[in-house]
Amino acid sequence: MAAQRIEEPRKEVKLYFKIIILLVTLVLAFLGGREFYELRHFKETFVSSPGLTEVKMLSDYLPSLKGTWIDTPIFVYDSGVPGGTVLYMANVHPYEPAASLSAYILMENIKVKKGKVFVIPQGNRSASTTGMLANAYPKFFHIKTSFGEKKFRIGDRGTNPLDQWPDPFTYVHYPSRQNLAYQDIRNMNRTYPGRANGTLTERASFAIMELIRKEKIDLSIDVHEASLMYPVVSTYVAHERSFDIAMMAAMTLTATSFDMKCESSPKSLRGLSHREWGDFSDTLPVLMETPEPFIDRVVGPMTEELFTEGKDEFLAVAAKHGLTYVPYTLDFGSPLWYRCGRHLSGALEVINQMNQFMPEKEVIVEWPTYDQLKEHDCGFFFHDPAKADQKLVFKI
Amino acid sequence: MIMLEQIIHVFYFVLAGFIGLLILRSFFKRTSRTGIIYDIVYAYCFIPFLLRILGIK
């Protein structure tokens, strides 16, 4: 005998009840949306050192970026004394905060005595205006200073989908035609050398290439952070033309300050700064990575403390079993001063090595070092915007 | 190519708006699954489309 389906009697929900549900939904949408809106529109404040000579925009190198969320300021510190030119670029991946924080500390305190320094604190500004989907990231992190707390955005790895959408099924890198993961079409460190008429991220990458070519940048430093279970943590990654400089810098730092490895940029993996900057311009590219426990897959709750102090018991267990590529203890963690200090001294050391290898491109520059950050922590190096010369106060 | 990118980008926003409207219509008027649980599901599913149309998320 065939089974007969028993239809449930329909229970219509009254209209007034539906309207109540919709109103509750709109309240929830407002509460959630307010947080997203705050992250999207919040601006970070910093006070530049008096050595600032010019502020450019990325759109100066590719006008089609003007008015877009990926357009970003470029701060120029020119000593006026002929010498080499250095680019310090941070926050291509805005969920790696020691990069932008180190750039701000650098710009608040830089003194250039010879040559010229370009600094981009928000490499992919669009990516810094959205949080990491599904990872329950906090929206902001805070740094204690003598004049109160400073607040910074915690962004995503790729360009905000509000600015570049949809993603393709497969991302075909230009010009190599290598197939990469689909979401990497919004990852600026997979879209170099870019193209003038491509996607928003490809255009931003192209503008960076134009900056390097037109300004004749001798040494380009791309600043990142890496998980401790990723082999390229605490490492310089260098193009074959800059490998000698990076290797000497790594050896010097390991002997004098902190452990630093050096790896050669793979020729078969396309779209990365340390590969394409070197192949498509005359610059010497070096990428730096510091240990950021927050982005390791095994860590516990994604809190602001984990972001700034880097202490996690699960990662400590993994380290005990030899699963991390750098030593890690729960007592020390991986605090922001340590990560920023590594970047700032790491950059100074590659500049120092370039000066020795190529005296005609000498750059003489000062900014806070690893030892100074160890002694004073990050907040010490920021200046109060309320008391500063307002011409040197910037909001990004 | 930039123009084509822009058109596709805007088209996807329009598409999100259209699907959002369909969800809203089904929230008020549908012939099957008329219980309150489904009302809550429809209302919840409407949120991401609303935020996308408004350019918030």
C-alpha cells in the first residue's frame, strides 16, 4: 500500500506579527551594519616628522584610481642631498598590523640625512576597511601612549568586496597566465605587476610599479607578517638581484639583534612583490615577515590581546612539538613592539647593506630601532596630534 | 575593460537588490512553509542583501 503524505494544516502568521519580526530584523541589521560602517569609515591619525617634504597619492601614478577606496597617500621624505631612494610599503595585507604600525612609528620619527624615502602606510587601503570574514576578528586594536589610547583598524587580506566584486571562479594572473586561487584576484601581493586597465587591485599594483619606475626607487621594502607555522616567518624574501643584500642583512641581524632568515624569491610563483617588482623594474625588492600568532590556524579566541601581545596556549603546545618555524613561548608571546622593532631594524639593516654594496646609492636615515622599541614599547614614539603642528597631522 | 568591470560590479549590486526584494516578497507572501520559523529565516536572510545594497558590507 502506497504511503500517503499527511499535509500539515497551514498556520498563517498574522501580518502584525510579520511586521514585528521584520522590525526586529532591521534593528539587528542596524546594529551589525553600524559596526561594519564604523570600520569602513574610521580614519587613523598620525603626526609626521618635520622631515616630510611632499604628500602624493597613488592616483598620481594612475589617474583611474582617483576617488576610489584603494587610492592611498604616499609620504615623501627628501633630504635634499643626492643619494639613493628607498620605498617602505606597509599594509598590503591589513590583517598584519605590525606593518602599518611600524610605518607610522617610522614616519613620526624619521630623519633623512642623505637620499630620499617614500613611505606608504596603507598599501591596500580598501582592504583595511573590511574585517576578515568568518574569523570573528576584532575591528580595532589600541596602543597606549602618554596622551591616551590610539586606535587602528584591523583589516582583511584582500580588497573590500564593496570595491571589487564579484570574484571569478579562477584567477588568471597577468601577464604570466598562471592560475591562482580565485580570491587572490583581490590580493595585492598576487596581482603585481598589475595592468592599467585591469581590476581595481591590478590597477593599484600597476600604480605601485609606476611609482617604483618613475621615482627610480633603488630599494623597495614590502612589510608583512606571517603565521608561525608558515616556513617564511621571520624572514627576508629577496629577488635574485637583492639576495646578497638581504642575506648579509639577515646574517648581521642574527649575529647582533634577533634571528632573521633569508629566502630566495621563487621564480614559479607569480604576482608577488619580491618577484614582480624585480622582474618589471630596476629596483631591489625585499619582503619582510615577522611572527604574528593571531593568523595561525591553531590559536584560541581571536581577541585584541592575542593581536597585540601574541600569547596563545595552543600555539605554545604546537611549538613544544616542533610545529612552528621559530621558537615560541607563552611567557613572551610575540608582542607588537617586538614585531615592529624587527621591521624597523630589519629595514635599516638592508639599507645599510645597500649602502655598502652600492655606495653611489647611499641613503642615510634614522628611525626607532628594535632596541629602542624593546625599551620603550610602541606608544612612546607617537606624538600628540592635539599639540602638533596641524600641517603634519594626517588622517588615513 | 575598466568600464566593463564597473558595469559588472554595478550589475551585481542590482542583482543583490533584486534578490533582496524577492526575499522580502516571499517574507510577506508565500504559499508553502508559512510557519513563523520560516518567517524568521526569510527575515534573517534578508540582512546581508540589505547591507550590500546600502554599501555597508
